[in-house]
Amino acid sequence: MDATRSNAVLDVQFQITAADREAGALPDGRRLVVSSDFYTVYQSLARLDGVDALWCWAHIRRYFIRAGDAHTYLAAWRDAWVARIADLYVAHTAMAAAEPGTDEYVKAAAAFEQALAVMDTVRRQQATGPGLHPAAAKVLATLDREWDGLSRHRDFPDLDLDNNVSERALRTPVVGRKNYYGSHAEWSAHLAARVWTITATAERHGLEPLTYLTDYLTACAQAGGKPLGGEDLDRYLPWLPGPTGSPDHNPPKINLSG
């Protein structure tokens, strides 16, 4: 909905003022962890004290693949780097599956550190080696520039190595937006955002969104075309245990057939 993808958008979202930017720190001693790609706005945010940037390993992996696909000469180089990144993912998956403090976790953490150390060594060697292909040099320069944010994942082992989950979640509205340009009406974008919020919330609680909305709107029609309130509305708030807030209360069930 915003007209730009500038720093101003993030500053509004995170309540960052011009004075905060000048001071180079988040306000009120806040801390923020950002899992994202290397877009310049995120890089600008990451330069503020209090921000921990976790750059996406899936994105850097894609750079290696594209370089290798575009230049046959780099195929082996590409495959070796993809294998190194795969080792990092395997170790990270093992860490996520193990209980912290157990032998399995310690072993997985050591494998994760080893995978990072290998990539750190190889990237330095290749960047200064003779006869480096320009396409490979470009990818390695990106890896070097973003290394701190990529390696910082060691400090947040419970978070994913990439931001694929969030990007997949955004895909439907982003693709849909291309089909909604016809009216150029900003109000319709805000309406869509509200509807997506409602349907996503319903879906997260195991409700079929279309059936959920149909049942709610039918109830509104039966109430004289007015929005529901009180206990009538509570039965449509999936995060509530019941209209009274009591865990022992069983609210009316929403018809999810069909």
C-alpha cells in the first residue's frame, strides 16, 4: 500500500525518528532482530545500534547458483559452495531437533561452527586467489560484505537460516496486488489488508476462511444487517476459549461443513 520502499516506511513501523537515525540507535534501548534479504533499506536499519540483522542464507545460495548456471566454467565452484551451505543447514536442523545441553545438541552446534569456519576460510582464499572469474568475484564480494549478518545466526540458533516462511506468506497478497491496480483506490487496499488479517487469523486457528466468513456474514444479516457484538461476536473470535473467557465454557460451534 505504501508508495515507496524507503527507510521512511520502516521508520514508521518501528517508530524510529530522525533523531534516532542521527544518534544511530533504536529509541528507548529497544532491541530488534531482523531476518531478511540484503535489500538496502534493511541494511540501513541494521546499522542502528540495537538491531541484529540475520541475513538470509537462501538468498546468498541463489547467487552462487545463478553464477554457476550462467557460466559453465563455474559449475564445480557453484556445486562446492551449495554443498557447504547444505552442511550448514543440516547442522542447523540437527540443532533445532535436539534439546539444548544434550550431547546431540553440542555435536550439532560444533558441526554448525565447523561449517561456518570452512566457508569463512574458503571465501577468503578464493577472493585473493589468482584467475578468479568476475562472476565468482562478484558473489564472493557480496558474501564478504554480508558475512557478519550471515554468521550472526550462530547467536540465534532457534531462528531459521532464511526468511522463506515470511516470503511464502507474503506471496499471495503480493501477486494479488498486481491484479488489483484497476481502480487505483487506496481504500480498497486497506480493506483487502483487513480481510486478509481476518482470514489469516481464522486459518491459523484451523478454520476454513471462506466458510468462516460466510457464517459470520450470515449471522450479521440475521441480526438486521448490523455487526455482531458481545457474546454473539465472541463465538467468532477463535483465540477466545469462550464468550465468558472461562476455559471451561464451550461456546457455540461455528459450522465448518462444506
